[in-house]
Amino acid sequence: MTQSLADESCASFVHDLWQWVVAGARLVRFAIGITCLASLPAAHAADAARPVQVLIINSFSRENSPYEVFAAHFRRDLAQRLKTPVAFYDTSLDGARFEPARDSDAFVAFLRTRFGTDPPDLVVPIGPPAARFYGLNRGRLFPGTPMMLAVPEERVMRGIELGPRDAGTVISLDVPRLFAHILEVLPATTTIAVVSGDSPIERFWVNVVRQETQTLSERARIDYLNKLSLGEIEKRVASLPANSAILFVQMYVDGAGVSQDHDLALTRIRAAAAAPVFGLFGSQLGKGIVGGPLMSEVAAASKTADLARAVLAGEGGAKPTVVRLELAAPAYDWRELQRWRIRESNLPDGSTVLFRQPTLWDEHRWAIVTGAAALLLQSALLVALLVQRSRRRRAENEARRLSGRILTAHEDERRKLARELHDDFTPRLARLAIDAARLQPVTAGPDSAGGAAMHEELSRLSQDVHGLAYRLHPTVLEDLGLGDALHSECERVSKGQGLAVDRHIDALPTGIAPAVTVCLFRVAQEALRNIVRHAGAHSARVSLAPKDGGIQLLVTDDGVGFEPRIGHSAGLGIASMRERVREVGGKFSIRSEPGAGTTVQAWAPLAGENG
């Protein structure tokens, strides 16, 4: 007995000792842990700080929620406005099938289990079903957490109490205004088809529309299609009579009990519709609705995020903050207006038309401006060039007329001078020569040789004056014509200059203008003079023949020739020949090569340029 007590006492001692050892080890580990925690940097402690928890309760699932655009912008805007990290917890009621009496307890239990003893810092119910659910069950969930009601309709908020730390952005659906807008844009409308689903919330809104549009029955017939399946609705809107319109309210569960995607249902109805489709939300613009004064989810999300930040910062007053959202200024889809031939003059004042197809000017404005500027510049340059060309032509014509007048005056002066020499000086010199011859017998003697010399000198002078008069203006040109005058000139050069001149003159037509006759004769005369002075030729050939309705003159030689140099001005003789031919409207050219002689070619019309 004593031994047993001793053993028990020993065992008890050992056990107590072991307990002390274990407790000491735990104390050591705890001390080490405290030391390690104390040595962590402040940044690590900040990273471990609890983020702001925001619970978002959406009325519908993301797949068919008209509020998903709002929710996405709200999350982004609130995260940007908060100075601390934020954690969003998203859940949805699936409001299209949510029955409050049947499903509220289960959903409350789900939320309480999810957050346990760490409630969220802010609860944001989005849309009417979520606002209704949370407002009625708040006491069983998070009574100490502020609430931010997001875009519920005022009719749904009846019976929901807000605390001083709460806030809300609410909308008021003006049903008569929706229908009045349709009738303003489409004044001839006689039928309006209301497209909606048949879930509890959708039936609620159908009843609201029925009650608030009773006064419109005299103006237009209103058909409610909520009891039809989506396929049946498509057939109905496809067979609407003329002067109809469609108001797409919402579509979560159709009349056959089938869940529908909200945007997909709108797309199918728009594709089948025989009438314009109107809607409620700004996000529907561009997806098939005509447009109008719509609720802008983006603007509503921005305002709701502002209020949510203020609520989290504790900036609220003694009363809850409620902001009523206004519908955006009317906006319309240009493509739908064109499709249904809706005149823009029917749209309300201050309307905006979006998705307008850019015109050629809109797409290529700068290219058109640049091209137009270049075209104007080119046109200006072209006009300037044309003006300059016209002025140059006038100057050339004036110079040509002046040159013609000079040549004509020159030729007239030569004719007058030749006539004076021929009719006055030549006879007087001839008489002096005759008188000198008569004086020879009288003065016989030592000075008789001087009288004979005087007679000879006067005879030669008379012949020279006669030749000069001929060169100045051969009378044979007027008396016998161009052919004989040219024949005579060639013979004169052959005898007087020792140059063998071969002549080939064809029968010429009658009616050659005097100016052409003088022109071709002077060209031949100048060409022969150049051959005698510069060519060193042994022979020359002059041909004159009709050609191409005019007269062609060719003067060739076997002289030394020359090499025409481009850019060098011609001599006075060549310039005179070219000017004479141009004056009568003819063509002039010179061909020459060193050692191969020269060919002068002149062609002139029979009547000349001036007829």
C-alpha cells in the first residue's frame, strides 16, 4: 500500500515536471514568435491590413442582367476613389425567379454563413429586387453595416427604411413620358407592342404600365406580349401592322418559363421586328433600339460611387442621402433612324444622333482639303501660265505685225528708192555720160584722155546705179512675176559674181499674193548673197515648185557649209529670211554640215497669212 502510494507520488511528480517543461517550451516559442513579429518591417504589416469589404447584391445574374454595365463601372469607379484596398464580394438573387416568401430565408442564411463574424463594411443592392430583399431583411443580416441602394425604382422602395449612414441613387420611371416620346418621334403610330418577360418583377412592371397608360387608349392601341414565349414574340413583332412601334421593357423569363439573356432577346426581337424598337437603358443604344431619353448606367455608376465613398468615409449627416437620377438627354442611333425612315426633325430639341455613317468629307477631310488646295494652286498656276501664254502670243503677234510693218515699210522704201534711182538718177547719169562723149572731139589734145575716162566712169556709175535699183526692187518682179524675176536674179549672180547657178523653176500657179512673191524672191536673193560671201562654193542650185498648196523654194550650194549650234542666234541675213517667211505664214529651215554645203528651204502659202 505504502509502495503503491510512493509510486503514485513519483509518477505524479514526473508528470508535473513534464508539464512544466512543455509549458516552458511553449513560452520560449511564444517569446521567439513575438520577437520575430516585432522585427517585421512596417510595410509587411501594412500589407496584412484588412481591405475594405463591399458586398454587391445584384438583382439578376450576370448572364441576363441589365445592370451589369452599371455594376462593372461602379466597381471600377469606387476602387479609384478609395484610398485603401477594396475587396468586392459579388452575389445575385437571380431576381427573375426569386420568390421572397420561399427564398429569402435561404439567401439570408447563405450570406450570414459567408461572412460569419466579419460583416462587410458596405452593402450595395443593385436594382429593385435586390433593394427590396435587403431592405426587408437587413435586421437579420448586417444591421450595423451602412447600405448604399443603387438605382432602384422609387415604387419598389416603399416600405424600406434608410438609416442616417445610408445613401441611395434612385430613379423614377415616367411611364406616360415613355409612350409620349414614341408618339412624338412617330406621330402616325397607332399600335405599340410592349415586350416584357413574365417573371414576378416583370409582371409587376406590366401592371404598372397598364395602370399608367389608360389615358392613351384613345391615341394608340397597346398590346402586351409578356405571356408569349420569345419565339412567339418574334412572330408577333414580325407581323405588326403599319404605323406600329415596340417598347422593349425587359426579358428575363419569357411566357413559357424559359430564362432568356436580356441583350440576346433584344437582338432577336430587333432582327424580326417590322417596326422600330424603343428601350429604357443607355447600354441598349447601338444594340437595336432607336433611342430616346434613357438611363445612363455609366453616369449612374459614377454618382453611386461618389456616394459610396462618402458613406465609407463617414461623411454622412443626420439623415440618409438620397439622389434622384435624371434621364440622359435624348440620344438616337442614326442607323435605326435610317432603317425606319424617321426624320431627324421629329426628334426632341437637344437630341444627339450617334453612329452616324461618316461621309466622304468626315473620313477624308484633310486629304480633300489638301487635294483641293493643291488643285487650286495648280489651277492658279495654270491660269497664270495661260495668261502669260496669252500675253506672250499677243506680244508675238504684235511683234510680228510690227515686223511685218517694218518689212513692208522697208520694202516700200526700197521700191521708192529704186524708182528714184531708176527714174531720176539713172537717166541723169546717162545724159552726163552722153554729154561727156560729145565733149571728147572738142577737147582733143592732151586732156582728151581725161574726158574719155570721165565718160567711162559715168557709164559704169550709171550701170551700178541701175544695178542697185534692180537689187533694191526688181521691176521684173512686178512686170513678169516670181519665176522670171528669180531667173533674172540667178543670171545676174552668175554673170556678176562668177558663180554657176543652176535654175529649175516649174510652172507656177496663178494668184500668188504679192507678199509671197516678194518674200520668196528676197529669200533667194539673200541666200545667193550668202553663198557668194561665205560659202566658197563653185556652184549653186535654185529650184522653185508648187508643193502642198503653196510654193517651195530650195537654194543649195557645194560650199564649205557650217555646223548649226543650238542656242546661238542666227546672223542678220538668216534672221531676215526666217522673219519674212513667218510673216506670210510659211515655214523656213536650213540644213548644213561642214564640207557638205548648205540647203535653204522656204515654203509659203499662195495667199500668204493675210490672204
